[in-house]
Amino acid sequence: MSKFDQDRDQNQEPLEDQDYGSTWLITYSDMVTIILCFFIIFFMINAEELSVLSHLKEDLAVEVEELTVEVEEATSEAEHLSDENLRLAEENVYLTDSMEDLKTALEEATYEEESSMAFIQYLQEKELMNLVEIIENERGLAIRFSDQVLFDSGEATLNDEGLLLLEEMAETLKDMELENHMIIEGHTDNVPTDPANYPSNWELSLDRSMGVARFLIDEKDFSEHRISVSGYGETRPLASNDDREGRAKNRRIEIVILE
């Protein structure tokens, strides 16, 4: 054995005496480093994904909000259109009813005009146009008769000519199918009456209007609930009582058909 081998053998320690206590730290530290790097990479990836998800969530929230506004606007528009359709439907019904009413009113007006023309034609044929007036005013339609065409002077009994005239008028009113209330008014001039027959013009005017009403009710079947009578005497003159023409105009019977 050489001297070198002897020295080497002397310097080597037995295997059981060598120190292996710190060698595992190297492997452990490598493993920890690798794990740390893994978590750092994992964290970076998650952080980036979270950022992307956050932006995506915000974008989705904006989209949802915009869609919500659009849905609300569409719903509001639909409700408005529904209300408008309902209003138009109601207007259509109203216009349809109005057209029917107008058509009916036109037919009635035409029929009434024909009936009125028949009565006017009768007055023309009998040459009574100067003794009968047909007047339309705020109260309604007034038929004004001169007293001489219905009554003899100072009398309240209808004469023959007056009966025929009232009968023609009654038939005309029946043809017109009017259900309006009627007021029969008696008027006189200021010439005093014969006290033996009537104490005053008031009683004479009232008795004449009663005679006309009684004829319409008893002879022409007019409802008594539709007819009122009044006598005004000389209190409502149409003209001056100072002359003959004025007094003749003031002596009258008016049949007012109220609106």
C-alpha cells in the first residue's frame, strides 16, 4: 500500500459518521420555491380572470339596464297604444251612434217638415195665412191664431171655421209624432168685456184657451198631461191698443210647443 493510500484512508471517516442532516433542506427549499412560483402564477391568472369577469359583469349590467329601459319604454308605448285603441274604439262607437242619431233626426226633421208644409198648404188653400202665424223662438214652436178665426166676437165657443182649423192643426201635430209639452195661451185687447158674460178680459182669455185645450183633449185624444192653459187678458199686447189694427193683433190664441 502506498503512502498516499494510507493518508487517504486515514482522512476518510466511516460512512456511519458522515453528517446528512442538512441535505434534505435543499430539496425542501426547491419544492417550496416551486410551489410558491405555482401559487404566484395561479394568483396572477386568477387576478386577470377576475378583472375580465369584473369588466364582463359591468358590461352585462349596462346591457341589462339598457334592456330594462327599452322594455319599460316598450311597455309604456304598448299601454299608450292600448289606451289609444280603446279611445278610438269608443270614438268609433260614439260616431256610429251620432251618425245613427243624425240620420234619425234628419228623417224626423224631413217628416216634420213635410207635415208642417201640409199644414201651411192647408192655410194657403183656405186663405188663412194672414190670420195664422208659425213662429220659432227660444221657448219652442208657437202657432199664433187671430181670435176672429177661432171665435166670434166676445165669445169663448169655437166657431165652425175654428174647429176645422184646429182639427187640421191637430192632425199635423199627430203626424209629427211630437210628445212635447204644450201651453195654450189666451190674449185679448183692452176693450172691456160685457160684465154679463165675463167680468174681465182675463176670464175671457182663459175661457178661450180652455176651449181650445178641451177640443184637443176630448176630440183629438191629446194627453191632458201634455197641455197647460193660461189667460193673460190684455197684459201682454203685441201692438198698441190705440187703433183697430193693433187691437186685432192683440186678440189671439197662441199654442206654444215647448222644446
